[in-house]
Amino acid sequence: MPKTYSLAIHGGAGTIMRSEMAADKEEAHRQALLKALKAGEIILRAGGSALDAVEAAVCSLEDCEYFNAGKGAVFTHDGTHEMDASIMCGRRVDAGAAAMVKGVKNPISLARRILDVSEHVMLCGPGARMFAREQGLEEAGPDYFYSEYRFQQLQEARARGRAQLDHSQKYGTVGAVACDRQGHLAAATSTGGLTNKKYGRIGDSPIIGAGTYANDLTCAVSCTGYGEYFLRGVVAYDLSCLMEYRGMSLEEAAHHAIHHRQLALGGDGGLIAVDANGNIALPFNSEGMYRAWVKEGEEARVGIYKE
Amino acid sequence: MPKTYSLAIHGGAGTIMRSEMAADKEEAHRQALLKALKAGEIILRAGGSALDAVEAAVCSLEDCEYFNAGKGAVFTHDGTHEMDASIMCGRRVDAGAAAMVKGVKNPISLARRILDVSEHVMLCGPGARMFAREQGLEEAGPDYFYSEYRFQQLQEARARGRAQLDHSQKYGTVGAVACDRQGHLAAATSTGGLTNKKYGRIGDSPIIGAGTYANDLTCAVSCTGYGEYFLRGVVAYDLSCLMEYRGMSLEEAAHHAIHHRQLALGGDGGLIAVDANGNIALPFNSEGMYRAWVKEGEEARVGIYKE
């Protein structure tokens, strides 16, 4: 018997205050989230795979300048854009990840190609770019990634002399998790990293187990937050282990991972997760998290702040 | 009451056959393993930290041309050496990792410096090299890493037109895990990756949770094997979760991670692990694994094949 699908996306977590958000800006973010959700839902409604759905949803978020991934990626210290992305298929328990990639329009599609075509899981830097080119993925130059807003953020960060999160305390990573009608799960995460980042810093987004994990037996997870804490906590796989080894429900495990484990380490952020029964969890311990979610037969919903 | 220390190291796993190993070569490997073990044990015996001990042991293995890490690192497709390393402190549950690093004599000391000094967990490529230089870490040129033996391996791999494991089916990663007299744990892993590797491929060695993990509450783990399977299995953290969430002993969890989880995925390799009670586990599902281990008050032991 076919199951019902479910899909959740995020556009980053952090200090997102209702009091500081202009009404038109808030509405624009809501519409962008709904558009990305729809891009994934169309695939699931047509009987497509969770893997295709999360890739499509994240591509939509990458193409939107509001979020720190793809087109909206922040500037590095050197004034370039270095992006990280990963995707995991819960059916095959297999993954693809790309780190420190420049000039690729949709890093999540590069991660997908690594999953599908490469014998490797993770490719990095100029080598990953070369693989993207051989695979015919769309490239994009500095003009595509440039925005006055991000450039100002870089100047401010440089003036303070340190790497910083997108928009002070906002972690602009994007991600998607889905369960399709066959009960297969998938997760995807994509980011531009930290404004003014140096030394080739990599966060949790391209790391399988930390920022992204999917396994049909348990759940699909995409994280957003201060990457270093999610790396130390191996957060995405921790959630899966809490379900598999301790028997927690998705809701319990997601709550525990964010509100107990991450808070104990000092980590700030959130995650989105689905299980094979279509349950959705969207916990965060920051002020807000851009998010949208839908279950088959139900209305799509959008959230930004704590409800 | 102070605990007794324990230390284990590995020099890679794979198809290491007694029938194909010359007696003098075998003895040279045994001596190199004992030397590295001693480099770590001296620190533990003097009351030093597990973190210092695993760094010292891995430095010794990196300085030995027999193993695929540091001086003995294999050649990439482009005829260079790109090395990955990671280290984790079980007391702080904090880590440092360096990926795709060229020209640094001891990548594990770079990982240690990232742990101690950087606000980040993972640095990669030229940026990581720049950080190493700013920190005054010893550099080494192509001559230092060159060996006729490794160069021949590259020619053979190029002729076959694919990336391959060190010495056909030998995974020459090195690693160390330790428990010190204060009951603190640490783990370290270092590798030269795959001979003839392209596209900036990164395996499990620099990935916290996959190749390396340490937490005083559970265990310290360093993995060796076909990296892609260890990435997909998030093996090092899986072992920790089997202990924390399922209540397995170190021995049970290590056995389960290698002989059930990894075999189910198709992954070949092994790991070394210690817990805070000084227990040591050294499971592998390949033909052999270069390994040595010692507990306070006991004789040091060395193994290569299945016993």
C-alpha cells in the first residue's frame, strides 16, 4: 500500500526577531519558502522520489538570493564564494557531498551527481569543480553570486576582523528532507558558509552524519546552525541513532538532539527531519528558523519565529 | 584514584597476507609499529594526556615511509601528495581536522593546532596550509614525500586508469586511540588517501564521526578501510552510540560496527578503540590490520594478520 508523502525545508536558523523584520521582507521570505516547497512537492505528488524532491527544493532555495546558498552565498575573506552541499539517499544509505566549490550554480546538483555517478562520496575544491564541468553542470561567474547586500556584510565582517555568521547571528544554510510514497527518505543541505571565512573552513553542511543524514530505517535530517557544534555533535546521525538504538520517536529524538545534546555543547541552531511514516519534526533552539512543510492531503505551512 | 592508561595504534587494514609478506619486511613493520606505540606510551607513563599521546604516536607513523600518511603518503593523480588528518579530545568533545593539505610534514599536528587554536573544526586545502604556516608548523617539499615505491604505484594505477587503494587492497591510513590515567580519551587518524585520486576526493579520515571520534563518556575510535563505506556508515560515532544508547560494551560495539554494520554496507576495513576503563578493541573484517597496543603494566603487543 503506498504511503503518503511528506516534505520539509529550511532556510536557516538564528536570531530572527519578529520585531526587527519588516512586513514586506517577511512576506518575501514566506513566498520564497513556499515556492521551494512546491518545487519539491510537485515531484512527490507525481509519485517521484524523495531524492529528486529534496534536490529540487534545495535548487529553488539556492536560486533565491535571500538564503545563504547558491546565488545568495556569502563572501569569503578573499571576496569569493565557496559553497558546500551534501545529499543522502535513505534507500541506498549512500551519499554525495561537495565542499569548497566555486562557480557551480547549484552545488546540491553537484552533490547529487557525485552520489549517482562518482565512486566517491565527497569531492572538494578545484577537483570537485572539474568533476562538475565534466558532468556538464551549469556554471556561474562572480556576477551571478554578487549582491550589494552580501558585499556590505563582508566589509562589516572585515572591519571587525573575524569570520561571522550570515547577518550577525543568522545561519543561512538551506536544506530539505522528504519521504516519498514508496516510503523512501532523502535529505539535502547546501550553504555558502560564513561571511569572511578564511583558511578553507568547512562546516557541518557537507559532512554526512553531521549536517545531513538519511536512512529509510530511521529518518532523514538536515541541520542548520553554528557548524562547529554540529560537527562535534555528529547531530544528524545522532538523531538516527536515538531512534534506532534507543527507540525514540522522530519527535523525541529531534527534540533531544537539539534541546539537550546541542545545548549541552553550547550549539545554536535547528534541524528538519522526517521519518518513513511521514512524521515531521522541526526543532530549533535559536530565536527563529525559516521553514516550510507539507504532508500529502494537508495545507502547506510556513514558519519563521517560535510559534 | 588514578586509572591505568591504555593505547592502541593502527597502520592500515586490507589484504595483508602472511604468505606474501617477506620476513624482513614484516619485522620492519613490527618495529615501526612498536616505535610509534612507544612514542605515545612514554607520554602516558609520565602522566601526560591521551591527546598528546595519540598525536605523538601518529606523528611517528607519519614519519615512517611504510605507512600511507605523512612521509609515506601515496601520490594523487596529479603526482602530488594531498593528506587528510583529524584528532578529537574526548574530555572537551572537541575536534580538529585538516583535509587536502599539501606540504605539511605532520598533518596530525596541524589537526591538533586547529583543535587548540582555531575557532573552527575543519580546514581544507590551501587555506589549511596557510593556517599551518601561520602557526609555524614544519613544512616539507616534494622530495620529502617522494619514494620510488609510491611513484611506481601511481604509474600502475594510471595505467589501469583509476584511483586505487594503497598496495592493491591495503588501506594505509594510520591512527591512534588512548585513555590516560585521568580517564580522558582521545583519537587521531591520518592518511594520504588513494593512489591516483582525482577530483579532490576526501575519505573518512578527516571526518569527525566517520573516521575519528572521541568522547570520555563512551570511547575513542580511529578507523581504516575503504573510506566511502566508513563515511556512509558514520562508523566511529556509530560505535559510540551503540555504547551510549544501546548499552553495549566497547568490545560488543566495535564488533557490531565492523562485522555487522560495515559488512552489511559492503565495507572493508577495521578500527581501533578504547574506553575509559582501559579496554581495547581492534576488530577488522579484512585479511589483516597493522596494529599494536599496550595497557599499563602489560607487555606491548603487535599484530598484522588474523590471529
